[in-house]
Amino acid sequence: MSDVQSAQSSDTSFQGAWLVVLLGGVISVLLGIVLMTWPDATLVVVGVLLAIWLVALGLVSIVSGFSRGLSGGARSLLFIAGAIILIAGLIAFRGAVEAVWILAVFVGIGLVLRSISMFVRATEEPGRRGWSIFAGIIIALLAIAVFVWPDLTLSIFVWIVGIILVISGVIEVIGAFFLKSDSGE
């Protein structure tokens, strides 16, 4: 392939690409605005998706219990775990917002455990003791915030994601026009 053909084929790869980037940016901005406008509705959607995931996971676990070569204990565990997860998913459908609230509690528990691990790390790594203690305190404060204000924490999270989507979408839209300019369209 000659240099001219190579240059032409690389130029055509840019054609239309700016439209894809522009569309992605516009979708990001619109989704971000939706999240910030209806944070409660967003949480309901997340709750429903969580419920669907739990039902699917429960069914997969139950079906996996029929696999060949499993011991009786493993088979029983898969059936029991699958049934519990399936029931949790069905209950989550009844209260999608509550399912998200429960998820926030699990996030809080995870933050508590992470905070504890940072404090333990401070005892094991003297060179990073100050940083580990500082990080442990910040993470513990975040955990307290999640436990004390789970609804507010979830709403703030939705807002932060919305803001991130709007900002990144605007950057993509601007980048699309630079890409268009570079492609000569």
C-alpha cells in the first residue's frame, strides 16, 4: 500500500467518529441531568435492577446444584444459598428502595471493615503509620455517615454520579468538535 493510500485510509477512519463521540457526550449530559433531577426514581431503578440480579443469581445457584460431581454438602449449600438469594430478590421487588437502603448498609459495613484494616495496617507498617491512621479515620467517618444518613448518602451518591456524567459529557461534546475539525469534515 502506498503512503497516499495509507494516509487516505487513516483519514476515512476519522470520518463520522466525531458523531459517535458527540452522541456519547450528549447521552452522558442527559443521563447526568436525569440523575440529578430524579435521584429517588434513580434509586428505585437501581433497587429493581438489584432485585433482578438477586433473582437471577438465586436461580443460577439452584441450577448449579444439579451439576455432576458435587458432594452432597456442596449440592445442599447451592440449593439453600440459591433459595435464600432467590427469596431475597423476590422480597427486594416488593421494596426496591429498601433494597438499595440495605445495599447502603452493606457499603457501610464494608467501610467499617476497611477502616479497621487501615488501623491494623498502622500497627504493622511503621513507615506509613500516619497515613494509615488518617485513612482509617476518614473511612470510619464515611461509614458513620452511611449508617446515620443512608438515604442522604444514597442521594448524594446519585448527585455525584450525575455531576460526573454532565462534566464528562460536556468534555466529550467539546472533544467531538475538535475531532470533527481534525478530520476535515
